[in-house]
Amino acid sequence: MSRILHLLWLSIWRSSLQWWSRRSFLITIVIGRAVTPLLGLIVWSAALPGDSAVATYYVVLLAVQLMTVSFEHHTLSNGIYAGNLGGELLAPKPVVIGYLGENLALRLWHLVFGMPLIVLAAALVGISVEWPAVAMAIPAILVAAALRFVFTYALALSALWTERAHGVVGFGETLIFLLGGTAAPLGILSEPLRSIGQALPFWSMLGMPAEVAAGTLHGSAIVAAYFVQLGWLAAGTALVVGVWRVGVRRFTALGG
Amino acid sequence: MTTLVSVHGLEMTYRAPVRPEGLRAAFRALVHREYRHIAAVADMSFDIAAGEVVGFLGPNGAGKTTTLKILSGILHPTSGDVRVLGFLPSRRRHEFLTQIALVRGSQPIGLPTELTVLDSFRYQQLLYGVRAADYQASIAELTEMLELQPLLDRQVRALSLGERMRAGLALALLYRPRVLFLDEPTLGLDVTAAIALRRFVAAYAARTGATVLLTSHYMADVQSLCRRVVLIDHGRLRYDGGLDALAADLAPYKLLRIALADPVPVSWEDFGTVEESDGGSVTLRVRRDDAAAVTGRLLTQLPVVDLSVTDPPLETVLDRFYRAEAK
């Protein structure tokens, strides 16, 4: 286990260095990822003037978005297309370690480069967060980050079947935008849309931790949300393991 | 001698979708796909003993890289029994992976290019669990043999192709693999770099007793490293034996190069088939069995000042063989 953790740490370090050398590009993708929460902030602040909860929610959502970004279509899918998977399979380590390390490195840089945006947005709209709520949201952010990685990784593995993996992952990103709480906070939707949205995995990846941190989710609703989130993480992990096994079987039967 | 690589009845068949031309066929293919089975490797068998350096030859698409991928564990064969170091490669067990290396000339280093060569070595040390003492010894040895000292603190992205290949080879050998698969290791290298690489592989194999299976389109690689060659074509094994005997087996003729003292009219067709004539000298193709007799006749009948008898170049022999097979 310590060897795996050490390899993961080295992978984060290597990827961080690699991405630092592409920092100009990195800043553009950070801005790209920040656009939709900021748009939501502008639109819903205009629609519900004086509602500080909505403003707080979107600023926290921006932070959650930057901490949970996943680019496995660029790292994993492009690696498969470039013919790197064969070499990865021959390294005496789980293939996922390298991609997980790169994912974590990217999130780290997103947070670093995105921090000025978060601070600026928070100062401009005047958010009010309660630190107990933020503390309660930390596990949710970690599970959301894991869930989003698992979800994107599974979609990115479609590169083993098709050359359109970017489209597949892009469709998944669209679902996260529409149903995850960016297009509209699920809390302000009417029933049954709200319940349906909260039961789907997309809210667990983005909106749920933001709602917990913003203090718009309370008591038993938080517990229920955690159960849903952990359930989807278990299901997503099982799915990605299954897709990986079938995909690698196909890859090793057809060639790289 | 212990057999380290054992291949028996190896088959690898791909299923490729096919359809006739035209829009109607394209629509029909949406609901009813048809496939053709393509045999990349068919009924191949050979064994390689510990310490052997074997050349794996064949034209493009012959199945060389496919076979190497099967032997290293990237591909799962359709059928047949393959064992490397006693392991089934396709299972990719940790103990197996830490004893083999696949080096591809097309992808010498698959690591982040921002890291220095020494960073990459450190990562490889941890990845393969190389003990500190062995790591230091390997680094010292590989640095000396591959002249890596000026490269150690440089970023991988700043290396030339030849330097990348040297660094990639050193990375692959850091954990001292017992079986080394080299797929076109001199691809794209200049003459000097290619010679250095060949010299290194030969020295490494001699020093460590590693088993090496090498594919290359450059006959110089094969001639300088391999005493045994395995020749495949269309996925089938065509020859397995000594490199010396390959030319005799595939080309039943020798080349006689003759230079005369004075330019006299000669009916060369009486001696053999003219391969080349450049005024001062003539190259004749003569049946292997007749070479001695023809040489005697040339020396007695003509004012010969220089004469050499050689096997045809391996490239020529293989070219003729491939073209004959294609027909």
C-alpha cells in the first residue's frame, strides 16, 4: 500500500511539473471551467436579486467545480489514441495510478490559478459562509471529486471502442452542467424535478457539496445526500472496473 | 540450456469489418456487419534459450511487432501456448513484468518529458523496486556504457532522438530485465548512434546473460548482434536458424566480383549472370555449387587482377525472398 501511495505521490509530482510547463494553456482551461458557475452566478443573481444564498451557492460551486475537474478524455483517451496503453499495461503498477495522479495535479493547479477568481467573486457578491457547514462539506467534496473522476474515467475508456471519446465525455459534462446544479440550483426547482435531480449522480458530483457548504442543505437532508453520493460512488467504481476489464480484454485481443 | 521463451502453435487472428462500396452497402452494414478474419500470426513455434540474441525478421506486416506484443503481454493470442520465463505473458503478473522489457524505437521513452533523465531513473527505481545499492551500480554501469553523464540532468523533451533512445534503453535496463524485446531500436538513428546502440546491446547481453529478441529492418543491426534469426512472412515462420546459413538457404548463388588487368572482350554469360558492370569490374551471379569451378575457369582463362567470392547482401536475399513470397 505504501508503494502505491508513493507511486501516486510521484505521479502527482511529475504531472504537476508537466502541467506547470503548460501554465498558459492551464490558465485558459481554468477560465473555461469557471465560466459556467460564474454565468450561473450572474444569471441567478439577476433573477433573484437580494438572495444571498444563491450568490453564496454559486461562489462555492465555483470552488467545488475547480476542485473536482476531470480531464480523462485528454489524458486517458488521448493516451489510448497515441498508443501509450500498451506501455502502461507493461508497467508493474495499476494503470489508473498515473491518471489519478495527473487528475489530482490538474485539480491542484485549477485551485491555485482559480483562487483569485473565487476570492474576487466572493468579494464582489458578498457571500456569507458558516464554517461548520464548510467543514461538513469537506467529505462531500472528496466523495464528489472521486465520483467525478470515476464517471469521467469510465466515459474516457470509450476510447477503446470509438475515436469519439471526447464527444462521449463532452456529453457527460453537459449532463453535469444541466443536472448537477450549475444551470440551476436544484434547491430552487419544484418537485418532482428536485427529487429526481438529487437522486441522479450529477448533483452528487457538484451541486450537493456546494449546497452543504453554502448551508442550504440541513439535517437529515445532508445524511440522505451523503447516502446517495456514496451509493453512486460504489456503483460508479463497479462500473469503471467492469468497463476497464471489458475494454482491456478487447484491447489485448485487437492490438494497440 | 534453459528455455526462457517458448512459443508453440501461436495464432493471432483479428476480426476486421468489411463492406462493399456504395451508400446502400453502408446502410446495410449498420444493421448487418460483416467481418473478415485476418491472421496476423499463424501456427508459429520457436524456442529461445537463456542468453541467446535472436533477430526477428520479416517485411512490414509480417507479424513481428504482433508477436513481440504477445510475448511481452500486451496482446492476448487467439490460440497457442506462449511462455516467457515460465509465465503466461497475457496475465501480466508483477513478477513477470519486473523481469522483461519492451523497447520500441518508435516510442523510446513513455514518461513525462518535463522531467530530467535522472528524475525518470528515480521513478523507475521505485516502480521496479530496485534496491539502492543495485540502483547505484546500474546507474554507474549504464551511464558509462551509454555515455549518459551529460544527459542525466537534462529534461527529456530537450533530448535528440538518439539521446532519447539511449536514455530509454537505460530506463528499460535499470532493473536488469532477464528478457529484452527490442522493436526497431535503431529506427531513425544516424549511423554513429546506431553503431553505438548495437555495441551497447551486444555488450549488455554478453555481460548480463540477458535474452534478447530483436526486430529490425536494418540488416546491420541483425548482422552485428544475432547469430540466430527467425524469419517470418504473412504471420508464418519461414526460417529459424543461423544467420550464416540464411543466405545459403534462401539464395542458392554467390557473387563473384572480377577486375581484369586489361580491358579484353569477354563473353561473361559463359561464366554466369551479370549482376553489375562498371567498366573496370564485373559482378557475376553464379550457382553456389558452381562457384568454385567458375572461379577456376576465370583465373585460368582471363587476366584477373582481383577476384572476390561473397554471399549476396542480406538485404538483397530478403528482398528477393519477400517478393517471391508475395507472388
